[in-house]
Amino acid sequence: MWPKLPQVYLQDSFQSRFIRMSLPAPPRLVDLAGQSLLKDQALAIAALEVLPMELFPPLFTAAFTGRYTETLKAMVQAWPFACLPLGALMKEQQPHQEIFQAALDGLDVLLAQEPRPRRWKLQVLDLRKNAHQDFWTVWSGTRASIYSLLEPEVAQPVKKRQKVDSCRPGPKQTLAPVEVLIDLCLEEGTPDESLAYLIRKVKQGKGLLHLCCKKLKIFAMPMQNIKKILKMVQLDSIQDLEVNCTWKLSTLGKFAPHLGQMGNLRRLLLSHIHMSAHSTPMKEEQCVSQFTSQFLRLHYLEELYLDSISFLKDRLDQVLSCLKTPLETLSITNCLLSESDLTHLSQHLNVSQLKDLGLSGVNLTCMSAGPLQVLIERASATLQDLDLDECGIMDSQFSAILPALSHCSQLMTFSFCGNPISIAVLEDLLHHTVGLSKLSHVLYPAPLESYEDVRGTLHLGRLAHLHARLKQMLQELGRPSMVWFSANPCPHCGDRTFYDPEPILCPCYMPV
């Protein structure tokens, strides 16, 4: 047996260990060596020719922190990896214009060299701030971990590059372009100096510098400015597009040709498109056709979000018929649709594999429940999230879709707030869905019985009683972990009152 240590010894040992843990770690030898090397610019640049590749990341980080721009420019030219994830070092709150320009200037020098330097490996300059976050912290690990982070296929998922064997003699190879990856957000306001400088470099690059953008967001900006910027972008690199503009339909028609060039688009969000009061029906139809015809070229589109789109009524089939592949997500919110639109939607092939369906804010009050029932039934094998908030669905309609809901074996969340549903229908819903093992969250409206008057004033005591009743039923049916909670907009301020299990009230319910 080990001898029993004295209590005083244990206390001293614990205290000394605590003190050691609380002290900052001493600088590592490699960090001290890098800082020393950077003080002599000429020596640092000359050393890059023989510097082991494992030391490039820590030296680059030190040069970035110390703003050694000339050394950074030289390091870009000698970078020994396929990708330089500069964006991960650039923090939003810190100005990095000087560093940013130094990196692009280094690319300029690199691209001007012919033949290319022996050690040239750089293919991608990644300026995205949320990409390769762990590269700068794992550089001290194995070589394999570094290589795996910076393979060209990771940096550019759309196109795989052909590898050139530089050791094998052969005909002179054409210079492959260097790609600059960036997430773009186009909006009016303070000019973006970094973007302006980058676009100038792309123009001057004579095709050797490609501006690639995986995520593009467009807010309020004149169309001519949008076109000038998109002219510099490799549009087939865009995979995620959000257009959050208040555009006329004619403006959307002018943008449509750019959309058609985004052949690798996976996700499209389009919001607030309205028709001009002075536009003729022929002109409207022409603009709609300009837009919908571009879908024929989007062979990889998986997610489609349409919010507050004024031209959809009686034209939804025209939009869907141009889709080339089944969608995983379809969200049509705050739009006017006709019953024939819903019928076409329920019959379309592109809804058979839906995982996420949203019809929030689409008024279904005066429609028959048949099309919605068919739509849910057809997507029942894959549907995971269903949003029917603020659709004006009545008891009879809701009862009609319950059998289809009970077949949605993959359903995880279901939200249908803002619909006038009685407690009897809610209980019926619970019985139909209790067998759905993956359903974990149901967000339901306050039952009609919990209102005090026709103005929409909630009686919190009644709501609490009805909520407790539903929870008791879940307990008795063996699904106590399924979360049911109520959310209803206040008729005065619009904020929602939640109840699970205690009420989270809007200010209108708060005591003075």
C-alpha cells in the first residue's frame, strides 16, 4: 500500500498546482524565434526560401499580429499550402485594410512571375471569416492534420482541380488562376474599401485572379452597382443566395440572367417582390417568365424560400414546373395563393422528398383541406419540420389533415400558431401524433376556449388549465418528453405569450 501523505503536504501540493495553473504559459521557443526573425525584415524574407512548411503558420500569425506588411507580402508568395485562410485571422472589430492589401499585393507579384516559383503551392486565398477556424490552432500538430485542412477540394467544393506533376517534363502549362473566396453582402451605406480594392485587383489580374463567392446576400443597392460587382464574380461558385430587397417585378426580371448563371446554387431566398401598379399584364408575364425560366439551369437547388412575393398567385405551377430536382426545403410565407396553386403544389413531383415545409402567413381559411392533406401525405416519408403558423386553419380543416400527419414518421417539429383551434381538436392531434417517435416539439395556439372575448384577450388561468391537461395526457400516453407549448400574439402589441409550463408574458400583461 502507498503511505498515507500528511494533510499539510496535500494542501501545499494542491496550492502549488493551482498557482502553476493560474500563471500564464511562458512563450514557446518557436514564438520567440519568430518574433526575433521578424525584427529583421530582409533576413525574414530571405529565410522563407528554406523555412520548413510547419513554421509558416506560426510565423505568418506573428507577422499578422505585428503588422509586418512587407514580410506578409513575401509570405503570400512563398506560402507552401494550397489554401491561405486569411479570413479566419481577420476580426470584425479590428481594421485590417493594410494587411488585406498586403496579401493581395503579394498575389499580384506571385501571378506576375513566369515561370512560377518552385515552391508555389497557393491555389486559394480564403477571406471568409467563418472558414478554417481551427487551422491556425492546429498547425503544431501532425503534418496530416495541416494537409487535410488545406486540400484544394476543401477550399473549393464546386470544382476539383487537375493536379499537375511538376517533375515530369512536357509541354508548357497554362497558368492556373488563384481563387479568392469571399462571402459578399451587398448593401448601401459606407463604401467597403476592402471589396473595392479586391475588385480592382480582379480587374487588373487579366483572368489569373478569380473572385469566388459561396454566400451572397443582396440588400438595398442600385441594380447597376449590383451588376458591376457580379460582373467580377465567378457566378457558378455561388451556392447560397439571399435577395432581401424591396424590388419591383421588373427589377427582378433584370436580375434574372445573373441567377441563371449560378449553376451550383443550393439555396435561394427571395423576399418582398411587388408588382408595379402601372405594369401591363403582358409585361408582368414577361418578367415572371424571365425569372422562372432561370430555374431550368439550377440543377442543384435544394432549398427555396419565397417571402412576400406578390406575383405567385395562380402562377405557383409556373415556378415549380421549371425546377429540375426535388426540393428538400420549400418555404412560402406571407404570400397570396389560390386553391389551384395549392392543388398544383400537392401534385408536383418536386415535393415528394421535402424535409422542411413552411406555409406561414398563407391564408388557407377559404380553401378545402384536400390539397394540404395530399401535400402532407406525399411528403410524409421525409418531412421533418412543418410550419403552418398564421394560416387561418379552422377545426374542420385541421381534423381533415390529422390522418396525413400521423403518417409523418420523420416529423420532429410542428408549429401551427395563430390558427383558431379548439381544445377538442388539439387533443385529437395529440392522439394522432403520439406514435411519432421523433416528434419532440409542438408549438400550438391557445385553444379557443382560453380567450375571454372576441378581441383576443387571453384568460391565463384557462390557458394554464388547458396546458396542464395536455401535459397530463402526454404523461398518460407515455410521451412525457414531447414538448408542447403555446405561443399567441398579443392583440395590442403583437408580442407573443408563451406557456411552458409558466407563462412568459408580453408587457401588456405585466402589472403596472
